[in-house]
Amino acid sequence: GENVEQHPSTLSVQEGDSAVIKCTYSDSASNYFPWYKQELGKRPQLIIDIRSNVGEKKDQRIAVTLNKTAKHFSLHITETQPEDSAVYFCAARRDDKIIFGKGTRLHILP
Amino acid sequence: NAGVTQTPKFQVLKTGQSMTLQCAQDMNHNSMYWYRQDPGMGLRLIYYSASEGTTDKGEVPNGYNVSRLNKREFSLRLESAAPSQTSVYFCASSEALIRRYTFGSGTRLTVV
């Protein structure tokens, strides 16, 4: 089955700097890669997603890149703000189910 | 438009007790899912239902059963609760093709 590895588990960046979270997946047939943000005590919320026929996607300060050959995908957050502090999950989908990474806790330092 | 509704929000069970977690969605989504979330473990898929009338095991199905009652409702049952099932449980649903999940607000279950 699919296995998704996510790094780092914790990340601290200065406000205004960029943050990068990296994931790898094992199943080459996976074709959809969403990213979710979860604030403390809240439900996960989709922030951006990418399909396997696209190499990069951007939405304001957030971008995702996908390298299908290497089975890597990454989340980039630029000009980080205090409200970006949360846990971020990457995921990969094959067929009907989505498998999540273990999450990255992002701290934005003042 | 409530999205995905889970009940209850909190529950404490004694070891060996049974209970059913309820989930309902009003977005006419075909697919529904149950995940559990434990510290440092991310979200792990318990069971899913790709469409009404079908259910399949996920990554961690042992100790659980599910019922897709109709297109709107997907319940998760613990027949004999164990302390290892202490967790936050999330239900999610998605459209058949796009697969973007909408999560419920979660059920925090403690088994003592």
C-alpha cells in the first residue's frame, strides 16, 4: 500500500521568512497530492492540492511542487505570518483512499 | 449547509463497552471516510466507503466496524472498546472525482 513520509516533524521560522515542508510517497500510481492545515483543536482544512499531471501550483503565499520521477512533493510558504502557525499534513491518493503523512508542526517566531 | 456533522463531540467509555460514532454529510458526496488521529501519528485511515453500499478496510481497521446506512450517513462502531482506541476520530467526505476532503469537527474518545 501507499506510504507517505513527511519531514521535518517540527519547524520553526522567523516571521517573514519562508517555510518548506517535504514529503515522499511510495506508490507510483498515486495521482493526487493534497496539503491540509490543522490549527489546535480544529479539523484539518485543505489549503492546496496538486494532480500528478502538474509540476507546480501556486496560491498567493503558498505553493506546492511535485517531482513524479523522484516521488517527492513539497509545500512552500513565503512571507510567513503568525496565523501560519499550525500542523501541516501532506497526503497522497491512489484510487479511493488518501494516506496522510505524520504532520509537521510549524512555529512562526516573532 | 452543515457540511459534515459528527456526533458525539466527546465520549468517555470503560474498557469493554461498545458505542457507535455517527457521521452525516449534506453535500451529496459519494465517498466517506473514518480516520483516527493520535499525537505524532498523523491521520490514519480506519475504513472508507467509496460509494453507497460499499465499505473497505483502511490502514488500521482492527477493532472497528462500519455501516454505510445511506448516501448521507457513515457510522463507526467499537464493539469492545480498548484503551488503545483512545483517540480523536474524524469523519470526512469527498466528491467522487475531485476527492477533496471535507472533515467533520471530530470526536474525542477516551477509553479508561
